[in-house]
Amino acid sequence: MRKINKRTGAALCVLALSLALSACGSNSNQNSAGGKSGSGSKVTLQLAISKSSQDSAFVDQDLLKKFEEQTDIHVELQLLPSEQVTTVLQTKLAVGETPDIVQYNLASAKTDLNLARNFEILDDQPWVSRLLNKEVLSADGHVYSFHVSQDTGMQGVVYNKDMFKELGLSVPSSYEEFLDVCEKLKAKGITPIFMPFKDAWATNIWPGAAFADYASKHDPTFWDDVNSGKKKWTDVPEFETIVNQQYDLYKKGYTNTDILSDTYDMAVGKFINKEVAMMFMGDWLIQDVETKSPDTHLGLFPIPYTDNALLGASPLGGQLFIPKKTKHIEEAKKFLDFLGSPEIAQQIVDEQKYVSIFKDVKTPQLPEYKQEIVDLYITPKKTVTTMNAYTLVDISELYRNFQDVFAGGKTAKDALTVWDEKFAQLMKDKGIEGF
């Protein structure tokens, strides 16, 4: 999750949006409300976060208030539009309008945001010595990010277990069985699937897990081959089939009608109000829904593009990063120290039911849905790491190609063909051998 758009007009539009969202920019906030430590005025940290992630445990208002009481450092949120968060952050980093802290995904930050150039190495921070699993916060041998959890999150089909039980539906293990489930839900007047595809990244949950599952079983060297220029994405015809499968669900009337207008932000309410039965998403959605509505019981099963598919395992997401160009590096590090303290980390882990990443923070009893995932998929090793973990460059253009399929502008084959060309150029620009 990349390179800055080189088209001047688009860049200026994004820059304007970026500056507006930051309330005249983080630098102006630093001058008026912040200043540097020791200036005699309270420091205000700008924490940039996607609007779709505003339920993040790190931005709980009670937590931020406690941090301010302890340190006299205020944390102000920059809510970035979900569908443009990557481009906005790229622009901010490029022009020096950097937030003090960024919440993002480590695997994506490597390809999207030029991790080594733009973000602080955190190896020397006191909380690092207490980590149980340093790898999930590391890249190229260094710790760049912060989290209190080591749970990578799983991706598949989130579904309403109560609806399934009431209608006598079983979890499908093939595409044909999945179509049957959708037809039965539709017959009862229930929207089977919610597709919030205004957010381009959401189009990738189905192919992201399915491509990875197919490659692991039928073409295990594919990722090495495509990353070295030996193969193209269009060399695997099954990928086209997978993209078409998701589109066919829309054409058959099994989804919300306004898929290119609806956003991920709407998902929690859709499930709480029982407006939809399923969604292609990660188990973080289940946590968000059940936190707000404990009586809503959701589960997760693998993307059913074929018989007995593996459940997608995504890289750990939602880590915190400190940009090198921030004027408040020390204050930002204090915020991470605060979140990583045994008391606060335990509070977060308990509330969010995380698998603790710290030696001195205990993992609580897991919620039913997560224990079910552990028992059915993780323990018996029925998982596969999703596509995003294998790609070396920004793949947001592929997401937009998937959007174009639903808009009627491209066929599945067109989407992958255009992506082949873009992928080759991105790899060449990055200096990857074979391109």
C-alpha cells in the first residue's frame, strides 16, 4: 500500500485536500498550538489516521486525555479520507507537511510511503526490549512501528452467525455453495453482501486472499517469478476468473446497489442494524461491531472462490509511525512510551482482546469469534498470507482497476492487463532486476 502521482493537476488537488484536512497543516498547528518542548507553550501532536480507522484503540479520547494530564502534551487527530489516505500521506511527506504520528500498515508503508526514508527507526526505544515478537513491527532489520498486539488479523467473509442459524444456512466451502447461500438470503429480503467499493482497497479482500491461496497450491513460485519479471499477472488465467467471480456477485443482485458510493465507514452500522449478512473483510470489523453491539454475533470463513480455500492472514495493521521531519519527535516518542507502558498496554489489550506483544502484558481470554478462528484455521494451519505481503510496489492502481470493472469501464482481463503494464513500470522505477 507508493509513488507520488506525477500529474501536476492531480497532485495540486491532493495537496489542497491534504492541507485542508490538517486544519492549515501540521506546521501551522505547531507554530500556534504546539511549539517545541521548552518553548513555554503546550505541544500539540498531530496524529494522522484514516477515517475508516477512527475506532482505533490508540485514539480513544479517555486515553488521550490521560496522556495529556500526565505529560501536558495534547494529541489532535487528522482524519484522512479512507479512499485517499495513501495519496494524501505521500503528498504530506513529500512537501514537509508531516503529521507527528501516522497510523498505517507496516507492510504497506514499505511500498507506499518509503519507510526507510520517511520514518524514524525505533530500535533504541525502551519498550522494544519488552517485545515478544519484534518481527511484526520490523522491516529490514529495524523496528519502525509500534503496536501493543501481535495479532496479524485474518481476512475472509465476515458473516452474521445469527442470520445463518435462523435461516438454517451452513458456512459454504465452495463458490457454488456460496451462490446458494446468497440466493437464499436474497429470497428472504436480506442483502447478502455489503461491498463498500468507493474505498478502492476494499475491492481487494476477495482477490487478495484468493490469489494467494491459488498461488500457494498451484503456482508456489509465482510471487518470486512475478517479482523478478519471469511471469506476468495475466499468465495465471485463474486470476481473471477470481476477479469475475466477485463481479458476478454484484451482477446477480447479491450486493448493495450503490457499491461505488458506499464506504467502509458504513459497515459497522450495516451489521448492527442487520441490513446485510456478509462482507469481504478482516476480523477487525468483527471487533468493531461487537464492541458497539455485544448482542451481534459475527464469524469469519475463507473467501469461497474454490473448494476448501484457506483463510487469508494479513500482515499486522494499524501500527504507529513517527515521521523523520516532524518537529516533535521526542514528544511523539513519549506518546508511544505511554501507550507501551505495562498499565496502559494492559488496558488496551484487555479492552480490544488483543494477543499481547509485550512480555509483561497478559493476553486476555479471547472472544468467541477469535477463539473460533484459532481453533478452525490457525491451529490446524489452514491459513495463507494474503497477496499484499508478497508485492514489492504500490498496488493501489490494481484496486482502482478492480473498481473500473464494477463501473463497467474494464473487463477482468483488461484490469489485469493494464496492471501488468503498471506493475512493470513501478518495478522498473524502483530498480528491481528483471524490469
